[in-house]
Amino acid sequence: MAWRLAMAMDPPITFISWNGKHAPRPQPPTLLQTAMEERLSFDDPLGHRVSAILTVPDNGTDRIAVLCHGFLSSKTSSTNNALTRSLVDHGVGTFRFDFFGQGESDGPFEQITTTLGVEQAQAAIDLMKEKGYRRIGLMGSSFGGLVATLTASQRTDLTCLALKCPVVDFAEELRLGFGPDEMAHWKATDTIPNIMGDPERIRLRYSFYEDAMRQIAYDPARTITAPTVIVQGDKDEHVPLHQSQQLYAALRVKKHLEMLPGADHQFTKGEDFKRMTTVIADWLIQHLTV
């Protein structure tokens, strides 16, 4: 279903419910751009239904950014929504989708792997090419950053790549975060602690960790051909800083690493969130609109 939405660049995002769905509330216009938004789905290579939102300027565009959300998040994350507003205002569309078992996509979540995430990102990009988009950027947050890095390493048709606090070695992050006893508990029960703070454990098969051991992105990053920006806070409590630093060193393309002083993994402070989204949006706009 398609519907029109007013998008402005500067005001903070608030949310309304539209037929049970969440969407940015139209703000008082400054640099106002009207957009067409369409909810759709596509199939990944294994036949799973992937839920998505395509948002483009009302006057059309052949430039698009595919946005990959983080772990236990969704296509309508605050980062994805903010980037959509900024990009559409500059004539760039966005394609946001839910990874397997998250948001409105097929699941269950406990069966997700990084490998499957990459297959879904590849399918999303292929769909955008089929729809006629000529310049395609890819952006990923955290887990989505790992997926985006691996995906970009397998393609030569991306115009640019943007990574927000990307996981590069998820297996290492999990070992550091959980410790030996919790890793053993995970292997025995196929459950992990709820990283959002809820006492109830989350079902996630230990095969996720085994797959992550095979999907470390440092070496694949050497084959990336798209100009790449990395943004991370130097107080990130989840993704070790050395992962972004080593990823940056591995890249053989035009690149930029922005380390935000005092910013955490979620960019909780308003000024940190604004700086992060501005750096990423500017990179995508710079490369997609030339």
C-alpha cells in the first residue's frame, strides 16, 4: 500500500500509528520534500518472506539507499527513519527491510544467522536493481553493519557503503560480552540473555555463534570497491573499538572513520545521534547524487 508523507530535515522525529503501523509524524516544513511510501515484501533465496518499506521522493529518483537495521531491531528503527527523512529531502530514496525473525518478516528469530542476513541483503539490492535504480548505496547498523560489509565485499555494483558501529567479528563480541559460563549455557540451552534488559531469556540457536565464526569481515573487507564511511562512539559498550579500527585499516577504497567522543552504542545523547546520522546521510548523499 502506498501513501504520501511530508518529510522535513531538521525537526526531531515523533511517531504516529497509521493503521497499526508506525511512521514518522509530518513536521512543520523547512526544506520540505513530499515522498511516496510503499509497504511491500519480497522473498529471499530460501523462500522466506521479507517485509520492507520503499520510500522515494514524489517526483521520482534513480538513487536509493538500502538500510540494514541492527540486532533485535526493525526496519523502522530511529536511525533508519532519520536517514530516510534526510535522504529523501535530497532526492535519494530508501529501502528498509526487516531481517529474518524481526519486525514483520518471516521467522522464527531463533534460526537467524549472519549468512541468512547477507542473503536477504543481497536479495534486497537485486530487487532495487530490477526496479531500475541506477545508483545504489548500502548502510548497516551494528549487526546490519556486519551484514552490509560482507554483502559489499561480494559485489562491485554498489555506489557507496555506510556503517554505523559495525560488528566485524560477532563471535568475538559474543565471547567478550557473555564470558565462558554464559557461552556454555547458550550452547546447552539455545538461549541467550536479553540484551535489552528483560529477565526472560531469548531463544537463539548456538548455530548463530558457529555461523558467526565463519563470517568475520576483516578479510572480505579488502575486496570492497565502494567508498566507505564508519561511524562509532568511543564509549560503545557493545562493539569493541578495535573492530572498527581494524576494519578501517583493511579497506582498500576511499574511506573515512568518524569516532564520536563520549558516544555510546545507541548514540543515546541527542547531539551524538544527530552527528551520527548527519555523517552517514552526508556520505550517502555525496556519492549517490553526483
